Amino acid sequence: LHVMSHKVVDWHAGAAAAVADSKAIARDILNGVVTPAEGCSAIASLCTENDWPNELLPLSALSHEQEGHEHFGLDRENSAPLILDACRTLLGGR
């Protein structure tokens, strides 16, 4: 627990909620409801906003690599299979 502005903030509860929300997004990605790029970016935002839960780090890194890394051979299109794989891992399928 951390005290901030006279409020008690439970960082673990925030991280757990971020992981739960990210799992829902991962399911949407795998079901084709959300594109891998959009879903990955949303999960990365949840990761940074909630003190970097370990479970979300792979997707956060993939989000970062989607743009500006073309010289390394990475872009939105060819990172999609990696994002799908990371979603399966997040959901416990690997």
C-alpha cells in the first residue's frame, strides 16, 4: 500500500485489474474483434499506467516495436503473429 494525497492506493489491486482487463483485450485480439496492433497498444497503456505488471511486459515491448523499428525488420504487420503468440501466453495457453 502507498499513501498518496491522503488516499490509500493499493498498487497490487491496480495491477491485478490491469492484467484482467488485458486478458479481456487479448481474447478480443485472438477473436478478431480488435486488431493486434490496436489491442497491443491498449495493453501497453494499461501496463505503463499500472506500474508495469510482469505479465504485460512482453506485449508492452511488442507495442513499442511496432513503429520506428522498420530498419530492424519489425513493423505492425510482421509483429502481429508475435502479438497473437503473446496473447496466448498471457491467457495461459502456452
